[in-house]
Amino acid sequence: MNGAHLHLMLIHFPIAGMILALPLLLGAWKLKDETLKRVGLSFVVLVGLLGYAAYLSGGGAVRVVRNLPDITRDTIHEHAQAADWAIWIIAADALLAGFGLFCAWKDKKMPHWVFPAVALLTLLGSTVLVRVAYLGG
């Protein structure tokens, strides 16, 4: 197994996780189910951690694929730039979800704005991750 294999293995978790988290969050919001909200927020935190691991593995993938015939420096750069945007969005989403979980644990009630903000960032993160995956091939 090399760096490209590891990156490909890891990157599927945050992409699928963000896409799956969105209906979970929206369903919890619509049903006003506090337990389901906490599950959704926990899922977003987990996806954020997996996204960070996938992001870190990108350097190993570059070292493997940069000399392949159909791979150019520009395509690698474009993918890396998109991944930079994605990791910031995913990190913000995971931190906000973690904040919501902390508030729910500490005060037994999270601020009303946290859950819609996490859902919105999850939607944005999903679209950005799909673009990153497309650019990565």
C-alpha cells in the first residue's frame, strides 16, 4: 500500500459521510428530535476528523501520482486548492457541531442557531467535497 492507496481509502469516508449527514440533520431538525440531533452532530464531528486524516494523506498521494503520464502539476494544484477550501469548511462544521454537543451536554440545551448553521455548512461541505473528488479524478 502506498500514499495514493491510503488517500483513496480515506477520502471516501468524509465525502460519503457529509452526503449522508445532510438528510440525517434535516430529518432531526424537521422531527425536532433532540437525540437524533445529537447523533447528527456527532456524525459531523466524526466526518470532520476523517476529513482531516484524508487531507493529511494527500501529500503521500502526490508523491505517487506526480510522475504519471496523464497527471500534470496544474491538475494536482487545482485539486489541492479545492481540498484546502474543503478542509476549512469541514473543520468549521465539525467545530460548530462539537460546540453544539458541548452546549447540549453542559446546559442540556444548545443555542437555537447552532443546528441550522451546522446543516448549512454540511450542505456547503458536501458540494465542495464532491468538487474536490471530481478534480482528484
